[in-house]
Amino acid sequence: MKDGIHPRYQDTLARCGCGNTFTTRSTVPEIKVDICNVCHPFFTGKLKFVDTAGRIEKFKSKFAGAGYASLKKKKAGAEAPAS
């Protein structure tokens, strides 16, 4: 390594918006994060889908009866098998 061109790698205190703090290593002395493993919905088990525009319901209503209908459709120009 060349001298004087690399940043100093040091112990860093990371602070979350929920109040949790933990130590990691970085080139900056302090890191502020919005969400961490203590308050993230995936780790807490309180996973919620935020759907203010109603996109999930719109998708479900649009494709509710379809199922695998696209697989059952015959291609245009394809001949039916002779029985």
C-alpha cells in the first residue's frame, strides 16, 4: 500500500433513528441510519405492506379469475390436434 493515499479505517459508532447504537468499522467516525436490525419490519416480524394507492387490491381484482388462463390459451394459427 502506498503511504498517504488511503483513508483511515477506524471503529465507528452507528446510531439509528430508533435510538439503537452499535459499533462497526468505517472511514468516518459516526454513521446515522434511519433503520436498523432492531426496528426493521423484516427482523421484528411486524411486516406491513404500505399500499396507499391501492395497487395490491387493483392487481388482485384484475387477475383474480385469470389463474393460469394465459397457459390454457391456444396460440393464433396453431392447429388443434386431430382426435
